[in-house]
Amino acid sequence: MVVKIQSTSRNANKSSSRRLLQIIGKDMRIIVFCFRPRTKQRRAIFDALSRCTKPERIWDLYAFTCGPSKFCNLSPKVRLLNEYFRLLGKGFHHASMRMIEDGSFTMSNDSWRISDINFNYSLCQSYPFALLVPKSVSDDEIIQASNFRARSRVPAVSWCNPETGAVLARSSQPLVGIMNTRSTADEKLVAALCAQLSDEKDSRRKLYIADARPRKNALANGAMGGGSESSSNYFQSEIVFFGIDNIHAMRESFARFRDYLDTHGAASSDGMSSFLRHGGWTWGGGNLSSMSASVSTLGDSGWLIHVQSVLAGSAWIAARVALESAAVLVHCSDGWDRTSQLVSLANLMLDPYYRTFTGFQALVEKDWLAFGHPFSDRVGMPSISGSSFELSRNASSTGSFSSSPLRQSSGSSQASNSSHAQNNYSPIFLQWVDCVSQLLRIYPFAFEFSSNFLVDFLDCVLSCRFGNFLCNSEKERQICGVDESCGCLWAYLADMRSSEGRSHAHYNLFYDTLKHNGPLLPPAAALAPTLWPQFHLRWACPFESQAGELEAECRNMAIKFSELQKAKEVAEMKAKEYLAAMEILNVDLQNEKQVSSSAINLAKRASKENAAIQRAVQSLGCRVNFTNSSDSTVDVESSLMETSQRFSLPRRESEYTMEHNDRSDLSVSITVVADDVVPSSSPLGQVCETLCPLRTQGRGCQWPDAACAQLGSQFVGLKANFDAFDRLSIYDRYFKSE
């Protein structure tokens, strides 16, 4: 609302009069511009803002004129069918546009079915193209029942429990009139909601008809052809009135509430702090009368009382459905304002799915968009017919705030306030989101989304950047081509969350799926509402609105914890890699140890072999000289012949080597001779032929029992048993000279 205000100065002696332009936002923000006297700037700004905020055609809204958006809106009809499938227990089916075109979406279970009777919106223009209705009721009977309900809004299922059979339905008021008219088709349709209890064949479930209006208002509507049901006409039913006021009372209450925040906020729209109002420091100075007046003003606004009424009615409905497995039919007058509030809030309490991001979207699209809440009328946007609605403040909403100079002549240059019949603006949806925030405050572990998400969600709804909440019904949005021409709010918010993942401010840090995996049934004492700081106080009390500061600190701690967790995971992965590498190195080390041990054993055996050979050869009177060459030289000395002959023992394949020192490899070659080899062909045979006087050439050894012959026989088995040299017996008397 743009208001031109001729404001008088607080102190006329010190300052001249100011020409002010006050802009009241739908998000509770109030901005005041001050203009120089005797200029036409204020009129130009006023006209420009009026054209932008209230265009003549809906296609002149920013959502249409801003051009193509990267946040495309997939058909909401597909999402509605998917939600119906989930309620029927057939979530494994997935809807598609082809399914909608060929009409194959009419599925059912034992109790409920999806009807296409309103496919072309011929039954009810404000209802969705598909309705969830009792399976026992035919389409013809639904058509007959529609004549008995205001605007043909017949009872339709909003939520059902496939296990217990409990159901929550919605409709508009019955057209009973002053004659108390009845409809057999409507009574049958409502009775079909009360299917038999699953555990008791002869017992029907209780039917509650919840009328959101005060009883006197329902009776007054009867004089105009409306009214309420009679429990005598509906079997085993109980009529309950919640006493929630209409849209006009909500609009006036919201205006008083907004003015209270602006008047007593830390920084009001006229730039003066509330501490300086009423001629003194109202809070710090201890002016108790002013404090009491301020508190009573908040109560007089009635906003929190209205919020509590909606919360209490929704909690009552949820309790009847959850605890009694009852059937509850909810309606008000037209069935699209208070009914949408109560039904959607009760769904939120009953079904944990609706407390997630995906479920919250499905809930809003089903009970608010598909069932025809008139967003264009309530938010103050032009409808498809081109009419727009003023967001004005009634005189009754400003009479209590004469202390502020901005409110002394709040309509001096503005057209007179519209009557209730002409002004359909009302913050109904904003009030419902306020109720959701109250539930989030009561049950901080039950919701996947945070209060920051609700604030951004409301800002997107009111910003006119997206087409999801334009027009008054699904039919109107289809005619305007909103889905094809405008961006999608849900895709935009999802893109915001995807940028930071679970650490985004829209996620509730305390969300616990196991703690509240069933219905939320708050007691009456817990439903006392309070201000929603993040939304109500963000303009009037910016510092105090940071009620989520603790949450922000927790979020930062969670981010740090997540980073540390990731660092821990990386360190653990590296530790595992290091352990694997150490295991490989350990295996290699064990292999090296085995190789080294084998080499040591071989060296020891070679050493023993060498010592045995030395003793054997020396026992024959030979001296072994080691050289650096591959062969070893054996000097044979004999006292009988007094000559020495040198034999070279060549290396063969079956030889053993032993390291002598670090600088050179000294080796001794030992030839193993088998029994079938001629002795003279071996080096030992050559030694034997040279030294033995009894050995003749070509005839072999003539002294086989001699010790030297036994030595040759044992030397043949030297390779198999090197320790035999230690036990080798040599008769030295054979080599002694006479």
C-alpha cells in the first residue's frame, strides 16, 4: 500500500512540514520517503509504484515479463497424482503427462479411488482435475452431491491412513438454507467417508464435521442459503465449531499487529526510536503505564489469538484422526481459506512426510494450490479477469495508534477504504506459515526445514518472481500458461540448498527422523503462540530478530564438525594406505629375511664343506691354495716321491661358493664322483694314481680296503651329507713314511 501523508512536525518551531510517502509491504516492512516541499517528485513516485504493484493485466506482472527462467516448473498435476498414489499406498507408481492425457491415472485401493470427473473443471472450477473420493460412491452421485455444496466444492479426501482407514476430508458449507434442506447424495458421500473399522466388522468409525466458523456466523450464512450440517441427518456424527474469524477480521488484525511492531520497534518507519516516544524512555525509564499500554496493544491486535485458534483447531483434528481413527470433514464457508489452514496444518501434524522438504512442497501444492486457495485475491495480485485488490488499512486498524504522526491522517490523499465485500486481501497463507513456525518452535526435532526456510519461502511467495502462487485456481494457472511462462519457486529454493548441501541455512540442524516418526499431538497448554522473531521483528527490531543466532552458531559448529569429519575420513584413508604399504613392506622384509637366512644357511653349509674338504685333502698330504680365479689349485706333497705335483680343480655346475672377505670372492670347487665313474677320470683318482704304489694304470685300485679308497667312496656322498667329513676316519699309518 502506498500512502501519501502530509505530516506535521513533532516540533513546529524547529522544523518545517515534511511531505512523506509511506510504503507498506506485504512482508510487514514499512518504508517512509521524505520529499522536498513544492516538488512533484512524490506524485511521480506514487504513480510509478501504483502501476508496478497493481498492473492492469496479470501478464504485466514481473513473473511473466522477466523472461525465461532457468528454474523450470514441471507440471504440478504430475506431482499431485504422485501424492495421491502415495496416499493410496501405491507409491511405486509414477505419474506422467502421458498418463494424464490418456486418463490412466484413475487408480484405487480397497477404500478410495482417484476420480477424473473434474478433468475439464466442469464439476468445480476451483477444484483440481483429479479428486480422491470414496470408492463406493459413483461419479453421478458426486455430481448430485455437488449441487448441495457452495461453489460445488464436494467433500473430497485430503489425507487418509491406508492402515487404519482414518480419513481427513474437506469441502465447502452445505446449502441447507433456512429451510434446512437435505441432500441424499451428499449424505451418502459423507457417510462413505466412515468406512468400517478394520478390527470391528459391525462397528462404523466416528464422523466429526468440523466447522471452522463461529456458530453465529454459520447460522447467519443459513439466512443467505448456506449454513451447517445437522447431526441428525448424518449418521453417527458430531458437529464441532472452531470459532475462527473470517478473512476480514484477519486482515484488520494483521494491520494492527504490523502497526504495533512499527510503533514500538527499535527503529520505526518514521526514523524515531520507540525509546523516545510518549515523551520519555518508555522501557528504560520505567514508565509502567506506557509498558502496560504497549503490551495491551499487542493483545488488542488479536493476531496471536487467531494463530492460537488455528493451531488448536488443527491439533483437535489431528488427535481425532490419530487417536480414534475417525473420519473428519472440515469446511468453512467456501472451503478455501480457513479450511485450507486447518486441513494442511492437521496433515503436517499427522504425517511425518509433510515435515520434509519434498513433503512440504506436496502439502502446499495439494491443499493450497490444487484445492483453489485464491492467492491472487488474498495476496493482492491481479487475477485472470484483470481486477486487482487494494492492500489498504481500514480506519479501525489505525484508530488505536494516534500517537504516531504517520497515522493521524493515514488516508488523506488515498481513495476511501474498500468495503469488506470489495477488498479480498487477507494474510491467510502468511498466517498458516506463522502456525508452522510455531510448531517448529514446539518440536524443533520434527522438521527437516528451518525457520530460515519459512522466511525465504514467504518472501518468494510475495516477491512475484515466480508463477507458482499466481491466479486463484489450478484452472486459471492452466489458462494463463503459468507453468510454461514463469519460473518455479520450488526449483529455486532447491537450487539454493544444493549449493551448500546439508550445511545450508534452510536445513534444520536438530532434525531427527527417529524422534518424531509419528503424529504430533501438542497439548493445549503448548499451543500458546509467541512472536516469530525471524519474520515479525526483522524490520522493526533487527537486533532482536536474530533469535536464530544460537542456531547460526550451532550451524557454524556443525560446519566445522563436518570439515573435521571429512579431514578425519581423509586421515583414516591415508592411515589405511600406510598400513597396507607397511604390510607389503613387512611381507617383503619377511621374504628378505628368509632369503638372508637361506643364504646364511648355505654359507654355513659351504663353510662346513670347505673345512671337511680341507681336512680330507690335508689328510692325503695335500695343501690347498685359494686364488682369486675361478679355479682352486691343489698342491700335492709326497715324502715318498719327494716331488710335488699341482692339480687344478675346475669349477663345475654343482659347486658351492663361500665369501672369503668383502674385497674378493674365493671359492673351492668340489667335484662329486659317482660310483660308476672311473676313478682315474676324477681329480682324486689322478691323485690316487700318482701317489699310490699299488695302483697300476688301467687296472684300477689294487687296495680297495685301504683308507684312501674308503675316502674316495665317502667323498662321493659328500654332497648328500657334508657333516660326514667331521666323522671321517683316516688311517694316518698309510701315509707315514717308513
